[in-house]
Amino acid sequence: MKIGILLKQGPYNHQASDTAYKFAEAAIRKGHTVDAVFLYNDGVINATKLMDPPQDDRHIAERWSELNRDHGVEILACIAASKRRGINEDIMITGSAITGLGTLTDIAIRNDRTVTFGD
Amino acid sequence: MDVKKILHVMRHAPHGTVYTYEGLEMILIMAAYEQDLTVVFIGDGVYALKKEQDTSDIGIKGYAKTFAALGDYDVEKLYVDRISLEERGLTLDDLVVGAEVLESAELGRLMKEQDVVIHH
Amino acid sequence: MLHTINKSPFESNILETCIRFLQPGDPLLFIENGVYAVQAHNRFAMLIESVHRTNPIFALQPDLSARGIMAILEGVETVDYEGFVDLVEKHKVNNWL
């Protein structure tokens, strides 16, 4: 199965980022393809490299970056939602990119499932 | 091209959070992709369609008129949950668009037909 | 169609709203704070039991464990993240937020 993920909440504030990540990991472990994680609403904050959590906490942006590096999952932030929140390519973590809502539409079209996480 | 049935479920009141506005932006973009789009208003989502919204004093751009104009973007399937409308003391006359009112069972069947469901 | 619920029923009415639209046989999965709905002896027990007569009910075990929920309502099945993936593979999804 090919899966697209829509993530609508910021990191740390809500469990959505963690559940989305755990879900993606499990899907990959089971041999499914996670095509992309599309970040929307405050979800766009998930991929900024400026986040600097304490050492004993998970680094949410790095986790997404690793998912891209190790499994080719596209990590894509909506441009309109990003601009509104002061996010641009310069502060995005390696393996993530900014794109338009048209890309989300393509993701919804080309995947067997689009799973949403948020608040 | 593969045409998917995509349902947007508006669930939040406008202005208090950005979900409805950014949901509307998503709907407008998706409308250009010639998919089978439907928008339903459930719970506080019905407030997004309330007539006579004037946001000038809260400093946030209003967008009820854009919902009213969705037909111009070929988004024709707009449905409102009857119970949500009634429990808020509203009728179709209170809303900016001529959406169709559906019963829970009809909306439930409509949801089940969809390929993709996105809550806002 | 798989419906997921991620809010405590004590905080949000999405459980009750979702149930109005649930079609017979469609599975309901509780995740995140949604799992409080299936804790034994809470005031939603009757509601969950009545839904269970027509629909399978699941709760995400890692979320139950994280919240110290040991006793859950009878008939509720627990799944891990892989079980969540299996449900998504079997059904189209409607993630209530």
C-alpha cells in the first residue's frame, strides 16, 4: 500500500507529530511505502532545523529528516502556511522542502490512503 | 487521470482558530485539480457559513463570502449536518450559501463513499 | 471505513459526533487522548458498549500504556502501531480531529 500523511499540528505541542512518525515507521516496517508527509497549519513547524530540544527529548525535525534519508519519504511543508508562520527553505531541515497545496492534491490522488494527524 | 472522491469536513468555528480559513485555502487549490470534491459542515463548522459576519474589529480577514462563492470554483457539493444546524438554533436562512441539509445517516453514507477525508 | 478518534470524550464531543455517522461494521480506533473513552467504569461505557454491538472497537495500546490505562471495556481490542497500519490497509480512513 502507498500512504500519504497529512500532519496538521506543530511539534511538541500535540502528540500528532509523534503518532504520525510512529505510524510511518510501522508502515515502512511492514513493507508499505510512505510516499510523503505533508505539513499543514502549524504542522509546518515540524521541519525547522532551528528547534533545539533538551538532549533527553526526541528531536522531531531530525526524525523527519532521517525518515527522508533512510526511506525516501518526502517531507513537504505548505508554502502558504509556512510563509504565514515565518518558515522558509533557509531554516528547513535537510530532506524537507516547501511546496504548494497542489502537491498535497497530487499526494491524495496518487496514494492508496491519505492519513491525517492533528488536533 | 484517476479521479478521487475527496471530502473536506469543516468542524471548527471561524476566526477562533485558523483551521477553517486554511481549510478553505486547501479546498480552493484542490478545486483546480478536477477531483470529485465535497465539503460538509459539521458541529461548529456550520458557523463558518453564518450570515452577517463582520470581522473588521477583530483584525482578521473575513471569508464567509468565499464560501458563498465556492460554486464559481466548481465546488458544487456543499452539505450541512441537520442536527448541528438545529442544535445551534440556526436554519438555512442564517447561512450565506444554499447548502443542502442532510440527515446523519445520509452524511454517514456520503463519508463512507469517499477515497480521502480531511477534517479542518 | 476506519474512523479514528484522538480526543478525550470528557473534553470533546467528537466521539458522539462520529458515532452519528458511523456505518454498521465500520471500525472505530481510539488513539492519543481518545483512548480515555475505553477506560473501564467511565461514563461512556454504555455508549461504547452500544456501538460495539454493530462496530468493532480498537484502542492503540502504546497510548493506553502511556496513560496508565490498565482496565479497558470488554470487547475493545488493542492494537500496536502495526495493527493501526493493518486497519488502514483494510479500510479507507476518516481521521476525526
